Amino acid sequence: MIKTRTWIIIILVLLAASGGITAFLYAKKAPGSIANVYVDGECVYSVDLSLVTQGYTREIISKDGSVNTLSIEPGRICISAADCPDQVCVHTGWIADSVAPIVCLPHRLVVRIEGNSAKEESEFDSVVR
Amino acid sequence: MNYFKIYAKKTIVIFCVLSLCLLTSCSTKRQGMSGLFGKNGEEKHTRTIFSMDTVMDLTIYGDEEVLDEAEELIKGLEDKLSVTDSASEIYMLNQEKCARVSESTAELIQGAIDLCDKTKGALDISIYPVVAEWGFTTDHHHVPEESHLAALLQNVDYSGIKVETMGNGNEVSYTVSVEENMSIDLGSVTKGYTGELVRELLLEKGVTSALLNLGGNVQTVGAKPDGSAWRIAVTDPMQPESYLGFVEIIDQVVITSGGYQRFFEEDGVRYHHVIDPSTGYPANNGLSSVTIIGDSGMHCDGLSTALFVMGLDGAIRFWQEYGDFEGIFVDDDGNIYVTEGLEGNFSPLKGRKMQVIRK
């Protein structure tokens, strides 16, 4: 009997897990707004923009001490300040979709909205700048 | 007891199978929806490359090894064409004023000179010392002294660049020379040219559908896997975080020049990086961005800069004279002008109006 009970618990856990994973996949994929920040190709920070309710800023400090300040608002993200010489990342402004990333070349930092099917379902394939 | 155990085990198996089915069906559906495959089942591969002072996003439908070759091609071009890398052919040319170069470098320089000529100097690849003086190459921005600019402008003249081909058959060599005190930079055509060469490589390797975003320049190969046109959003120069509209293209290139990304401010005045070769100052002829759509990346890249420098009237006259490309011009007040070939291919967003330019 004890064994059976154990099995039943295992079944329930499995079911809950599979249900949970399914729900997770669908829920996360739907709005399509996870912003990932990469430095040298390595993801150093992630935020689900669809879960952001109030704006905030966050500094990304690289190993060499260079700083990019992210501004995060519901559904969008930008680099509001940076100590890079060219300031192209700051001039790029807000992004709210996966069509184009924000790039800080001097710091080899890229901000992309992705992590789901957003790219394929987005209205545009690319953006010319 | 035993029956119950067996029943329990069966139930487990069934549940497991069911939940597995549920999971796999979800993921297959997702893959289908998200377009991970081309029309003949070619796999979608993407790659991000840091090269030529910019970020490149390559998306192809085909073998991943082709991306390795594309990356190699891009890195090879960068090694030859970089103006700052002391091992590059261009660096050597600028130092020695005369250098033997590879075929592709000779081809690009000659193509660029032809464009300088065609645009009557609105594009000038010998403007480099002036751009450097403004600090755009080193990011130590400052407004130069007028006398200094005037002195540097003395040596800005693309007609002082000569490309010589020597020998024949397999023994061809290329020599490029520039005048004393002259330095050139191919930055205004390199990314466009690179996109053109990558497109050729991909076609050679059997890739019939690809999207290459080379630091904001968009080169497409063929159509999308479903046969429809690529939809490329055009940045609004007034609000770079939003779009002006979008163009629909197949197997073509779209390139924008504007002063809205690379600029600095001094004493409250904004100075951008597109220098007018006739004045030595940032081009200020009434346009905030120029977008060129055409077949040749190099051509479109150079023209986007040249037409931005020319200003609206000059750009329109140039298009009316040659017309082997299409353009989207945005003036300093945000008005949009498109050439007539784009009617139906360019759609402005948010109910914005556009004026169609006709021949």
C-alpha cells in the first residue's frame, strides 16, 4: 500500500510538473518580451518586460569597469546612460520588440528582446538604421 | 493487492505517456509556428558577429557551415579594409601613399571612386582626415578650428586616388596610390559591399533565403522561406526608437544614412558624423535621413551618404537622372518623400503622410 501511495505521489508530481512546464512555455511565449543583456556574447542580465509594473534603472558593470545603465519600463528597455565614448547605445533609445537590438560596441554589450517566439511573430523581419 | 499495484503501474505509464505527448505536441507546434525551417526543410541558423566596428546579425536557411564561411569572408574583408588596423591594406596605403592590394580591395576602391565621380564629390572617400579631426574615428569628439579644417580640405579630392592593374591572366596585380597628405577610408561603402559579397557566397552555396543585418544595413537574399517579401522597418530619424514605416523587398538591400545615431553635442549644438566634403562640417542640407533601396549593396551604401549630403533637391535631381535605385528621404521637419518605385512597397506607419516623387 505504501508503495502504491508513493507511486501516486510520483504521478501527481509528474503531472504537476508537466502541467507547470506547459503553462510556463505558453505563458512565457505569449507576450514575447524578455530582455537579455549580453556582454561578449555571455548573458549577464535578463528581465521579463511583461512583468515589469514600475520603471527602474539597473547598472551593468563589465569586468573592465565600464558601465551601461539600463532603464526598464513595462514592455520596453533602453540604455539611458553609459560611459562609452560614442554614446550610440544611448542614442538608439527605447526598444520594445525583437526586431533590432541595442548595441554598445565599445563595451561589446548587446540588449536583445527575445527568449520566445517573438521574433517570428513580430511584424518586421529587420530594421534599417 | 497485486491487482491494485498493477493497476497503479498502468496508470503511471499512461500518465507518463500522456504528459510526454502533451509536451512534445506543444513543442512541435511551436517550431512549426515560429518558422524554424525553410520551404524545403532547410534549417534556420542565426549568428551574431562583431566586425567592422559594428554588430552583424546573419540569419540563413541552410547548412550551418555556410555561416562559418560567411564569417570567414567578413573577417577577411575587415582585415584588408580596416582603416585603423596597422596590418590592413588600407592602413598600408594611407601610410605609404602607394600599396599593392588584393583584387577585392582594388575592386571596392575603383567602385567607390566611380561613385564619388557620379555624385560629383558629395561622396568622397578621401574625407577621412577631416572626419578624424572631428574625432569620429577615435571618439575624442570636438569642433575643430576653422583654419585647421580649411587646411585639411585642401587634400580632400578623390581624383587623386589611382587604381592600376598590371599584368594579365593569372599574373594580375593591383596597385593603388593616393596623393601626398591624402588618406582614404572606405567606411561609407564597406558594409554594403560586404553584404553584396556575402549574398554571392550564400547563393553559391545553395542558400536561397537569408537576411543579413550588417550594423543597420539590411541585405536580403531571395524571399522569405514562404515566398513572401521581407518586411524591413525604417528608423524614424526624429525618434530613433520608433519606425517611419516599412519596405517590402526581395533579394535587395536597404541602407540608411542619417545624423541621428553617431553625433556629439558641444555648447548645445549637435554635430553628426556625416561630413560634407565641400564644407568640412556635418552635412546640413535639410535632410535628417536618406534610405536607399537597390540591388547593389556598395552602390546603395555610397549613395545613402552622398544623397544625404546633397540635400532633398539634389537627391531628387540625382534620382531623376539615374533612377537605378529607390529612395526614402526625410527632411528636417519629418516630412517623408519616396521615389515612385516604392509606391506600394513602402508603407508609412501611424497614419503618417508621404509625398511621392516622380520623374
